[in-house]
Amino acid sequence: MRIKLSKATDIGPLVRAVRKAQKMRQDDTAGAVGVSENFLSKIEHGADKAQWNKLFQVLQGLGIHVVLDLPEEARSYLPKGTEQS
């Protein structure tokens, strides 16, 4: 399922939905992905000052993939080796 994000705080409810679908408690999830429960809670409640590295750690741990849909005209400006799907 693809969901368009308009702002960083849109990620939180999606993280929460995936965690709940996996029937995981917040404390168990935090431990499994290597972040504090407090940090995971901040993400889920839409904190806009999340640390990007930790955010991606949570997303990866839950199996959430971030895919950017760039305009085709940007293709020639991408760095060599940029993975495209």
C-alpha cells in the first residue's frame, strides 16, 4: 500500500498502525528495534523533531519502506548508483 506523506508528522500514525497490525506492544517494539519507548511514543504521536537516523531505524525494524516518487525530469540529476525501482 502506498500512502502519500505531506509532512514528517504524517509518519507517526502509520508507524502505530503497522505496530498494532503486528500485534506488538510499544515497549516490545522499542526494544526490538533498539530505541527507547519514549522515542517510539514521540514518533507515533507525531513529534516533529524526531532524529532521522532513529526514525529510519524504527521504520526498518517494522518493515516499513520509504519510497520517494520523484518527477521523471530529476532522473538525469541523480547521483550515479542511486537505486531506482
